Amino acid sequence: MPSSGGLPAAALDGLGRRPFGLYVHVPFCASRCGYCDFNTYTDLGGLQSSWADTAVAELDLAARVLGPDAPPVDTVFVGGGTPTLLPPADLVRVLDAARERFGLAPGAEVTTEANPDSVDPASLAALREGGFTRVSFGMQSAVSRVLAVLDRTHTPGRPQEAVREAFAAGFEQVSLDLIYGTPGESDDDWRRSLAAVREAGPTHVSAYALIVEDGTRLGRQVARGALPAPDDDVLADRYLMADEALGGLFPGQGWYEVSNWGEPCRHNVGYWRGGDWWGVGPGAHSHVGGVRWWNAKHPATWTAALGEGTSPGAGREVLTDEDRRVERVLLEVRLREGVPLDVLRPAGLAAAGRACADGLLEPGAHEAGRAALTLRGRLLADAVVRDLVD
């Protein structure tokens, strides 16, 4: 990774003809959830207070690297960590800096993640007034004992209140994130969580099967037998329950990606469709024109590099045409409209035909030249994709 952060001319060619987004990583949390393996830290007060200054410095670097032909930003996604652990003014300042350096496209989607207990009506109003249009709350469950296993700090009922507060503050889109398959969670527990989501009435819901990651507190508990590992059959049943409940919550919309329902998050769709984005923050990943790079993970290293006027990039790779083709299959097949069949090679086309005959891909989409998952195909998406990429 060059210290200037410069990109090959070929990567900059076509900049602006693809969606362009900003991902902004806030790596700070009040406490660490037992299942989380994200790049987060709980005791970095000095670096936390200087985060906004350093993020603005990285936006300056991005403007230099991308040059005067950089397009306006279509989407901004502030993730973490817990972005709303910072004062709203810090997040708004970074958004203002992005607006000044690149401009925001008309109707730009600007999202922040939040924990339900890290916001209140005043902070939400400040974020909305500052230009944020969308907020995504980490709900995970509506059941106290499930939240306790996940080390979540909010109380049941608080996510629904936060949704109401966000709408009252003027947010146009409000999302809730759920996790299913937590050790000890019952079918009735999951039904209670889905009912709570329906009561809250968000515009978008993400529901992810719990993945037990090595190196996490939950991973250690499962490894020593203190907690059971998630069961694949149970996870499949919970997914079917989610699809039925959320399809009813969003009639006419339903699912648009295997784990997402409702009004699409345009920023994430940009990832799945191979768009361009610059990742600001410790450990953030970026992609422009087939070049992918990633920042140093620790906030101190990230801060020091930008303080010296150099790129905080820790490494990068230039994707080959075949790399990009494979990634297109891996990602686009997860979307409701699927992936065009002309992206597949002969072995993948033959596999698509078999999957269609087996009820894993939609026959109508196949006839129209696309590989699109059925409900059963969504349950077996990883296996379907492995066959299609051949």
C-alpha cells in the first residue's frame, strides 16, 4: 500500500459511472458483546475524543486520491462499534466534511447504526437535523434471557421505543437488526421477537443466524460445552418463521436479500452489486474500480498515520477479472433478482439448470436469463453458490 494512498489509473477509470458510497467506522463500544468479533474497543477515551478530527483527515486523503472527478456520494453508512456512543456533533461534523469534499447526491441515503440505549429523542433530533436520513438499531431479541446470553445491555421494549423516537425525530427510514439461534432461545422466544418487530413498525429488518466466532467470549463458552452450538435445522426453521412474519410486515416488498426485508438499504446493495466505496476509520475496507484495500485495525495506528499525512492502509489487492466475476456471483445471487446467467461459466450454467429442476432457483427467472433463489434455495444458499461459481 503506497504511503500516498494513490490508486492505479485503471481503478479511477469509470469512477462516477458506478454507485459511490462512504463507509465510516466508529470502533468504540461501552461494552463488548460476547458474540462480536468486529473491530471494536471499550477503553480508548483519548482516541475516542479525537476520532472525528482523524476521520476528517482521512476524507481529505480520499479527496486527494480520487481527484476532482470524484462523484457525489450516493450513500453514507456509519457503522461500528456503536457510532452513537459519540456526541451527535462528531458524526454530523464528519458528514459535513464529506459533503464539503465530495457533495451528496440528491436523495442521498445517510445511515447510522445505534444501540437502542445509546440514543434519546434529543440525540436523534440532532442527527436528523444534521443530515442523517436512516438509523439502524441493534435489537437482536425481545427476550431478556436471550439478550443476556448475547451480552446486550438494552432492556426488552427499548428498541420499539427507539423506533418511535426516530420516526418522531423525522427519520425517513428506521431499521431493526435481529439474531436468531442464540443458545437457549426457543421457538416461542423467536416468535416474541418477531411480534415485537411487527409492533415497532420499522421500514426495514435484518435477521441473521448466529455465527459462533473463534476468539469471542461466546465461542469460548461453546467450545468448553457451557453453551450448545446453534443447530442447523433449528436455524432453518427460524428463518422460515422470519420470512413469514416479515413478508406480512412488508406486503408487496418482502425480502430483497437473503437476510434482509423491507425498504432496501441502498448502501449495502452497493456492496452486493460491486459498487465503489471509500472506508473511513480503523480497519475499514474500501473498493474502487477493482482495487480493494483495508486500513490498520488499531485506532492508535490509524490516527498516527493520518497525523503524519500518510495513508492508514495496511494492505491492498488488485482483483482480476475472474476474481470480480466470482464475487459478482457470490453476492448478486443473494439478491431477490439474482445474478444474470451470462455471468456463469459452462459448469455454473449446468449447475443452475440442476438447481432450477431441484426447486432451488426460480423457473421464471431462469427462463428470463437470471439465477434467482427460491425460498428453499435461500435456506441452501451457500451450497447453491458453490455450484454456480464453478
